Amino acid sequence: MLKPEKVKQQSSTRAVQDMTPERLSYLIEEAKVRIELFTSRQYVDEDSRLEVAHFRLVEAMALTDNDEILGAEARGITTESDQGYSWAVDRANVTTGSPLVDSLLRQWMAFTAEASDGGNVKAMLL
């Protein structure tokens, strides 16, 4: 499980190094929620592959640590316009906000589906 100290230790970016533990904790939880929304699965703490994606997402979020940008990414908004009389919002597909992390998560989902006989639904006949 990611902790602020572990993120600071593993990251070489100044944005992460300068961040307070409270803010890093917030970004860690936010990234966890994004991963759960993207994968439509409960987050698994013991999976080192998933932790790599989680760390990369926290690092990416720290580099763009602006509440307006993070909020727009979380809502999937790609463009906004206000032309006086109307308000238009274009939404993208479900994403974590980082193409690299999206790719890592797709690979993780394929790996876990392959390791569990092709799916995450089990049926039991009595």
C-alpha cells in the first residue's frame, strides 16, 4: 500500500519532494478512486503490478497539482465553452487522466483475467 513516505522515497520529481504528507495522502486516495473507477474493480493492496500504476498516477497528479485541472480530468471534461446563452461540456471516455497509467491498467486487467481463467465473475451451481 502506498504511503506518502514511500512515494517521496521512490519519486525523483521536485513536485513530489516538495509536497506535504497531507497533500500526498489526498492524491494517493484520489488516485485509488480513479483506478477503481477505471477498472470497475475493488483496489487490491497486495498486487505489486497495480501498485506501479498507482504510484505513476500519484506522481502524474502531483506534477499537475491544481484542483481545477485535477477536477476536470476526474470528470472527463476535454473542453468547456460558455457562449453567453449556452454551456457545452464534452466528455471523454473513462480515464485516470494519465495515458501511461491507463495503458498499465489495461495490461493489468488483461493479466489478471488471464490468471483467473478469463474473467472476474464466478458462478456456483448447487
